[in-house]
Amino acid sequence: MRKKELPVFFDQTGKRWKRTKLLGVVFLVLVSVAAVLLVPPIAQPVNVSSFGSFADASTPSTEELEKAFNARNVPVFGVGQFIRAVRIDHGERPGVHDALSGRYIRALTEKEQLAVSANTYAFERYGQLPDHQIVLTFDDGPDPVYTPRLLDMLSKHGVRATFFVVGSNVVKHPEVIQRVVREGHMVGNHTFNHIDFELNGTFQSDQEIIQTERVIRAVTRHQTAFMRVPYAGNTDESQRDNIKGILQSQRLGYVEVAFDYDTDDWKFKANRAPNPQIFDGSGKIVLLHDSGGNRSYTLNYLEQFIPMAKSAGYTFVSLDQAYPGPPLQQQITPTLADKTSLAFAQVAFVWPQRFMYGLFTFSVLFTLTITGTNIALAFAGRRRARSTPPPAPKQYQPIVTVLVPAYNEAKVLVESVRSLLASRYKRLKVLIIDDGSKDETLVVAKRLAAKYTRVKVLHQENSGKSAALNNGLRHSVGEVVISIDADTMFDPETVGRLVRHFSDKQVGAVAGTVRVGNVSNMLTRWQALEYITSIAIDRAAQAFLGAIIVVPGACGAWRRSALKAVGGFSNRTLAEDCDVALSVHEAGFRIVQDMSAIGHTECPMSLGDLAKQRFRWIFGNIQSYWKHRHMFFKRRFGWLGSFVLPSAALMLLLPLLFWPLLLGVTASNIMAGRWWVILVFPLIIMAVQGVIALVGLMFARESLSHLSAVPVTRLVYGPLRTYILYRSLLTVLSGAFVGWSKLKRTSTVKPRARVRSKTRKVGT
């Protein structure tokens, strides 16, 4: 029998946790050093102004200017589609100066002096387009679907346009913006995340502009000084409402571009004809959108707009042709800071999304494939079982020892033992192993032994379930050993149905069917559904392949010689039922499933107890898979090594990667207002789980009322299981010792009525 061994992953020296923390510190230091070296250059403004850098210590801050502009309803003077904040010099020769750089622009006319009155600051409109000229501008792109279609249309009509791009979209769709520049169109800055400047701090707002410029430079090898502040309209009042954005972009050297005509295409819900009033002969900048939703109506609108404008005598010009100054889009060589900014943005915006979609697709396909395969195999197993009669129990009647390890089981022990003694299989002995209980378990066990000659009792110092089972195995007799949890009650036929399979000398173990016997609330009903579904589908599929990986401790039978051949039950894992099953496979024995051998067990009735139980199960299975990792992908272990074990391990690993990204995408959808995604996705998953549960219930011929517990799987157990997986990962990394975590018993198991009546009839 086994000697005392250290648990899998347990590090009694504590060195692993120290190394883990050291690696964490080293990683943080490297990240910090990289941030110190890389972030400052990236955060520095890009000099896009034709007049040189606007950085000047004497220039008032944006906050000071914003207060000055907000102090009075500042005037807006001039004519044109370009906007700038200016300072008025009311001296002998009144003039207009740039409000941020102080650069002299021009003298004020007498009419303008009256318009600005005594104000120190004002907004100036300038650069009025000549008559019969139109500039098409598109906001919010690039879009991978609509922008290429739009470019095709513009190319067909020979029209150049300007695209005010969102930085995050540039990062996600670089090939689209490259085509925009390659085909001769202009590019403007529309911030990185389409922000409202009034709701953000100065540093964040600056970076929204700067990082957009850097990714444009890195992707297109061009820079632009055109800017359109999000949410700024074409009225004087809307410009006043966006003072902060205009000031910040102007401080960084950008030219704010307004518009004359808003098509409101983002509201289109059907095809619309262009408004004839736009063709009044004056020059105009027209606002449209190439992203942010379904833009098919925008395309249809333009198919009518462009020919109508041309027939009205208009020509289409680009923004650089309309701007009354030097070119503001220039070809450049991207700097290291530009490339680094793009790389960081890709890591933040592209890689997680691609990884998420890839992982999501793989997870869905993998889960559906495994589930579909298991359902098909379980169905094939049912057909094979109907065509293959079970072994005749009367021809094989070995002595059986039932091991009942017990720790603080006084409440449930009597009913469990009585259900065994009520068995129709009479050649059995019951061996209770008290594992140093602190309640009345030993007293109750001795009373049972005094009353029933087939009951024996062993007592040991508290050493754990594996040690108790091994102690019982040493004192067992007969060819077959059955293990049963002290909270479990057997049907009268269960022992005989387990034993009959051992007439085949190749059978080393038989897995019984465990049912929840204390269904009293939605949590226990969900566990009942899970037991039924997992056994009727997953374990039935494993049985068909000859690759059962768990013989449940609540209802499982073993060939005594097979257990001794593998050294008994190991104390190296918390899932001794999985561990020893894999060992029996490795020793060359077969493990079979008997769906009709039923044991009724007590499941946790509270979320806290459920978390304790499932941590033991999940962490114990991880220990078992790691301990038997040499069995993975080995041909001599057949389907067990090539399919069942790898897929079971992968089903544990996927949530560790999937859930963080899922939470990130969920948060992104919430901030973007896409509530339908958050609602539809869980409903789809829930529907799939409902179908799987329905199939399991039909296979097991159980009541469909259990389907009411399907939502618990998604809403409660999904997050709980993910928490347990991360807790397990932390336990592996820390090398901490994990104990059994005994659950409280409630003695609420209620087997079917026919089982209770037969137990009373026997009189045990």
C-alpha cells in the first residue's frame, strides 16, 4: 500500500512562491522601465503646424483661455468654413492675433471692430470657398465595409474627399486608411476615441489628438494638420459650446474645419434625395459619415448627390485646395515614437479583439464539437447497451466489501449503512472507517456494528479520505471493493448491478450513477441537472470509447486486485476517484459504466459549500491530469490518451483565457451602448445549454422539470467556476497546501419511494 506522499503542486520549501513573486516583480520593473523610456516620447506633441511649434511659456494655458472665452458670450466674426480662436489687439492699429501662439494674423476691418466690440477674445471664421465648389468630408472612419465602397464610388466619379478619421479605427483598419491616402484623398484628425472634450481632462484630451496623429503618421507615412472636433456643429453657438476642443487642437497646431451643410446621414433609415437648396451657388463643405453604423443609405445618397451637384455647375475640390494657406498634409518618415505608439495601440485595440474573436470562435467550435461528439457517442452507447445483454448476476456472486470512509458523518451514517444492508445482493460486508471524527461518528458506527453482523468498524487518527480508503482496503475481503460516501444511499439493486461486470476479468472498475437526493431549491435542482447531464452524455460517451476518467467515490466499484496493483488510493490529489481511475487504466484494466446502478447523494445546499466542493473537484482533477500527463497523446492508451484527457484538460484551460477577454468586450459594449450584444450572447449560450440539458434528461429518462435550473449554469456556476479556476492557478503557482474542506451534512437525502419501502421491508 502507498506511503505518505506530498500532494501534487505542493511546495513545502516555499521557494516556488518566492520565485513566482520575483518573476512578477521583474516583469513589473521591466514594464515600468519600458514606460519610463517609451511613454514620454510618445506623449510629446507632434509639430504639424506650418508656423512651427506652438509651445511657448508665455502662452496662456488652455484652462485660462477657456475661462476667458466662457466669461463672456464671445463674438464670432468673419466668413468661411475654417475656425480659429483669436486675441484682439485694440491698439492704434487693431489687429487679430492667434490666441495661443500670439502670432499676428492680420488687421481688423472697421466692420469687424464693431463686431468684436471691446472683447479681448473671439472666434474667427475664414477661408470661404469660392462659389460652385464643394468639399466632401466624411467623419468617424475608416470602416472596413463602407469606406472601401465609398472609395470605389469616389473613384468612379473622379472626386477627391477628406476623411476625418478616428485613431482607434485607423489602428484596427490600417489597410483602409492607406488606400485613402494612396488614392489622393485628404486625412483629418477626429480624436482617438471620438471624445467629448468638455467631459475629459486636458492631458487625456491632448493625447486623444496626439496619438491619433502618431498612428496616422505610422500607417500612412503622412501627417495632417486638419482637425474636426467631435460634436462641434456648424453654428456659432455650437462652436462656443466646444471651446475647449478647439483651443486644445489649435494649441497643438491644428486647423479646425467646420462645415456648411450637414446631411444628417447618420439618421437615414431609407434612401433620400439630396436637398435642392444646397445648390444655391455658394461654396460648401458637406458633412457625411463613412462609419459608425449602416452607411448603405449614405452611399445611395451620394450616388444621387454627386451627379446633381455637377449638373448644377459645381466642382468637387479637396480640403487642401480649399484651405487658404500652405499645404497641411505632408509626406513624412515616421519616427520611432510614431511606430511605438502604433504598436501600443495595436496591443490595446487589435490584438485583444483578434485574440478574443479567435478564442471565442475556437471555444464555441471546440465546445460544440466535443458536446456534439459526446451526444453522438452516448447515443451509440445506448444502442449498443440495448443490443448487448448485461452479465447474468446469478452466475457470478463474489464476496463484496463496501468501504464507507467517515469523518464527522454522524447525521447521515445510519441511513447510508441501512441502504447497503437493504441490498438484494447479500454477499457483502460493510466496513466503516472512522477518520478521527470529532462528532459522534465513531459511536454511531459501533452501534451499527453491534446491531448488524455484516458491519465492521475501523478507527484511525485523522489522515484524510485516501488514507481511510487504503486502511479499509487492507482489511477488506472478497474480490470486489465498493466505495461509497457516508452521505450516499444505494438503491437495493445497485450493489448487484455494480458487481456483475467483474465476471469479465479485464474489468478493473465500474462507475455507478450518482443522483442528487436532496433537491430542495434552485441550486440543488441545478446540481441534480448537472449530475444527470454529465453522466448521461459525457460519461456515457467515455464509456463507449472505453475511456472513463472518473469512478465516483459516491458510487463506484473496484476489483480488489486492480486496486492493490496500483498501490491503492493516492493522497497526492484531492480527486482520488479520478486519480485512481487513471492509474487503473494505466495498469491495463478496463473501466465500464452501469447507468442502472444508482446512488443518491447529498449535494451542497448553499453557494459557499458548493464553492468549496467544486474547488476540491476542479483542483483535484488538475492535480490528477498533471500527475498522469504522460498518458496524454500516447497511442497505447487509445481514446483516453488521444481524445478524452486532452479535451477534458482543454475545457479547464479555456475559461482562464476566455473570461478576462469576455469581460473586456462586455465593458466595451456597455460603454458603446451596445446593450443588445450583452443580452443576446448569454441568451444564445443559455439556449445551447438548455438543448444539451434536454438531451441529457431524455437519455436518462428524467423529469423535464429540471430544465428550470438551466439559467443557474450561466448566471451562477459560470462565474463561480471561473473564480475557482483562477484560485486553482494561484494555488499551483504558490505551492500552497490544500486540505479536504469538509462540507456540513444535513441528512436531507430522500431516495425514491420504492427504495425506502424496500429498505423498511428488509427490516435492517
